[in-house]
Amino acid sequence: MSPMSELPGAVGGGTATLLQQVGETMFPGITQTVRLRSKAPELRLGHEIVSDLPLQVCLFFNACYFPFWLACELASASAKYEHLNYLYKIVLVTVLVAVVLIEVTRLYLGYLGNLTEKVPELAGFWLLTVLLQFPLQGFLLLNGDLILLPLERAACAVMFCMILAELWTGFVALRRITRHQAKKFHLMQMRYRGDAASAGGGGSFSAGHVTTNSEGGGVQELNKDK
């Protein structure tokens, strides 16, 4: 076979190796993930990454947009504060303080729960979103008594859309990670039962072996007496 005929195969192999190295550099662990997909489910269960990419994208853009939203809200509040009645002055300040504290806690729990695949943190993130942040953002966006300015309305509308996206992606991620953790728990339980059964079988075998030896010794002693 001539060297020219072997050239396309060598070029193809070198290109595949180069692409594999580039992919492993940019996305660590992607080669191992592809290999695990071809194996049995019980083998890849403990190595599979179940962090949700759409949720992580939403959290990233939310974290980047939050300072801009806060600056718009503070500027709008300072511009319209004197025109609000006494009750809505207190309500606006209270809601803004609550939204900032909840948002920081919510984003932290979302990042921690999704990246480390922890169900309690991710569940806390989703509950804070659906029970507190969603109603508060709706109040800031839809309540006309707050004298909404155009900049404030646009900023709150974008934040409200982000929260809606996080509600859906967070629910999907929470359900997926919960099912994955349940499968891992059942798999560990089956392994534990298998190890316990193996240990029990080995113990009975050892006991029988000792019993057999003792009986053989007794037979030999009887033969000596005879």
C-alpha cells in the first residue's frame, strides 16, 4: 500500500484528535460524558452531569441584568418619591428592600443548587421565585398607583420575563435532578444489599468449613482411640 493511500486516514485521525483536545480544553469532561453515554445506565448514573443549561443561562443573564435594574429603580424612585402619597412611599421603600434581599439570596441558591446538583438549594430557589419574587415584581410592574415611569416600566418588564423563564426552567431542572438523586439512592441501596448478601454467604461458608474441619478432627481422634 502506498503512503499516499494512507494519508487520508492519517489526516482524519489527526483532525479527530485535535477536535477532541480542543473540546476537552473548552469543555472539561465532555469526552468522558460522551463515552459514558454508550455504557449501561447503571454505570453512567454516578458520573452523569444533570445540571440544567437553560436555567444556568437564565441565572447568568439575570445576575448581569440585576445591577442595571436596581439602578433604574433607584433613579425612578428618587424622581417620583415626592409625588407619592405617604402610604405608597413606605410601600415602595419596603418592596424595593425586600426585592433586593430576596434576589441576592435567590440567585445564590439557584447557582449553588444547579451547579452542585443539590435539591434543597434548588427547591429553595424555586420557592423564593414563585412565592415572593414573582408577586413583588408583578406589583412593581402592574400597580399604577406607584406612578410608573417609562424607564421603570421597561426595566421591570424585562425582569418579569426573566423570572417567568426561570420559573419554567427551574421547575424542569428541579424535577430532573430530583429523579436523578432518587435513582442514585436506589442504586446505592441495591449495591448495599448485594454487599450484605455477599458478606452473609461468605460467613456461612466459613462456618461450614470450620464445622467440617472439626468433624474431621473428631473422626481422626475416634480412629486413634480404636
